[in-house]
Amino acid sequence: MRGFGIGLALAVACAAGSARAEISGDVVRVGVLNDISGIFQDTNGMGSVEAARMAAEDFGGGGKGIKVEIVYADHQNKADVGSAIARKWLDVEGVDAIVDVPNSAVGLAINTILRDSKMTFLASSTASSDLTGKACSPNTIQWVNDAWATGNTTAAAMMQRGGKDWYFVTVDYALGKGIEAEATNYIEKHGGKVLGSSKHPLGTSDFASFLLQAQSSKAKVIGLANAGGDTINAVKQAAEFGIQQGGQTMVAFLLFVNDIHGMGLKVAQGLQLLEAFYWDMNEDTRAFAKRFAARPGMNGKMPSGNQAGVYASTLAYLNAVAATGSDDAKAVVPQMKTFKGNDKLFGETTIRQDGRVIHPMYLFEVKKPEESKYPYDYYKQIATIPAEQAFRPLADGGCSLVK
């Protein structure tokens, strides 16, 4: 699906009765906007659409017969395409919330468009920490991860394990630059050194020159400040050069279980990464993952943290709609910010004034092939980062919503 192609709407049949009058068009429409055809199609793509459908089904009308439709479109990792889809959804098609949106450039554009509208932005995959900082909006809730958490928390965890000297291989757009800047700030403030950085375009296939520069730097840690297919290609080529066997540790700032599956344990073993969600953490995550794997088109695939975030944020949004009787962001978002409790997929969770969802984060190491006992048994947990440490302090973001 390309451009403005909106997927067939999924009408979720709910309990008898009609929605309250405050629900526009007597139906709540949630639009999943992501990369269906490019480098994020495995970590987001149609899996995110299925996750949103699962949330709508589990919502079940909220006990009030509220009807829900899930629609979707492919932003192609282009801010202009994503913006045009959002405007069409807003002005013509009556979509009430946009969820997912991997790619920070697209996410920041959507954030601007929706700021003064009735639509809610559930930025469950947009990593730019500006969404809860200088660009914060009363319409936006940011779930799962962000560049501050990814950069600072990963750097802190690695430095505690002796990784003082770093070299970055960074994708040359908002996501990579943000992660590298945050990590560098932490490293230098805590007595470490950044020995160099190589920038590459989005969708790079040949990482040889960047990796050779990283290898020759003799840095203890090589930080991959990229995502999706870029990270997979970098890790595969690093394995060919024997980088980790040479005593350097590779850390992926934004990697998911689907990426590990794509590259295989033989290649990925020993890689360090930070995640907000892992399907095999506990009974609740395993139950969700097994349901997800059985969905149409998933073919036994386990959900990524981004796909889990689509489910959690969509369900939280729908519960807030039921609580307020409205699908207007001016009512729904403040209601969402009152939540504090246990989210089955992300643990103890709160939603702050700046729209940042706070939950624990986890440092994992990818298992060796012989350590994996069943499909998608890929991670061993090294550390838990408490929610209050994992994300930027509320007072430090510069968000105008913080009183």
C-alpha cells in the first residue's frame, strides 16, 4: 500500500446500543500510520495494524456500545506523504487519532498538524524526544521509547559495564542525530570519550567504510544510532569483519526482536540493546504475543516493542474515550494523563503532563545460538532501569505544558 492508500476499515462490532453523542460520526476511527513497505515494515508495518485491531476488539465498546474502526496507510518514510495523509484523515475522513508513526521527521510533522485539532496523536513509535520537550503538544502522548531514553539510558548501562570509549555509526536524520547527541552528552559528562562518528543515509546497504573507521578507532563500544534494516545490515557486516571478536562491543540503540530474527543469532549473538518490551518477559507478555502470532498474516511472528506500543496506546486511548464520552483530544488526552497503574505489556506506568509515558526499560544481551531453547528465545536480561531513571526528568524537557 502506497501514498494515500487507506486499508480496508475494520469495523469492530460492539455491544448493542449507540455511542454517546459526543463521539463524532458515532464511530471512533483510529489511523495506523507507518512504514508498510520499507525498512520498518517488520517492526511496525501490518503487525502494528493487527495490534491496533486487537486493542479495538479487547476494548469491546467500553461497555457503552462504542463503535471503533481501524484504518491504515503507508507514509513511505516521507514527511510530505505522512502530512498529506494526516490532513486527509483530519479534514475528509473523520479519523480521530493517529497511532504508531515510526520516523521522527514524519512524527514531528504530524505533531505540528494535529496540535490545534480534535485529533489525538499516539506517538508510540516516534523516537524524537522533542515530542515531549520543546515541541510538546496538548494532543500528543508518546509511548515506548524516545531518543533521550535510548541515548542516555543505554550509555549509562554500557558505561557501568566498563564501556568508556565510544564510536558512533549514525543514520543521518533526526532519529540518529538525536540518539547520538543524547548519548554523547551523557558519556562526556560521566568521564567517557567519543572517539568519532560516521554518518550514513537512511537505507544504506554498504556499511564497510563506516565499520572499518569504527574498528580502527579502537573504541571499546561501537554505538549503532540507527534502526530497522540499517541496523540489521550494519550488524551483519560487522560480523563479517569480526569486530566483536576483536574485543569491541556493539550496542544497538534501537533494535527489536524482529530484527534479531531477521539477522539470526549466529550474527547477532553478544549484541547489547535496550528495550521497553520483550514478548517473553512474563505471563501477560507471553499471552499477548501468542495471540498476536496467530493473527492473520503474522505467521507465528512475535511482536516488537513498537507493535506492543500500538496495542497499549490504542487501548489506553479507547478507554479514555469511554471514560469521557468524547473522541475530542481536548477531553481524551487529559483523561489519559490521569492513568497510573500496571500496564500488562509495559509494567508500572504513568503518563506525565508533557505526554511522556513512563515505564521501566531493560538492557538485554542477544543469546548465543546454543542458549536459545525455542523460537524467538533471543534475549537474556542484563539490567532493569526503573521508570523514574529511564526517561528525561520532567523539568528538563522545556515543555510548555509543564506547570
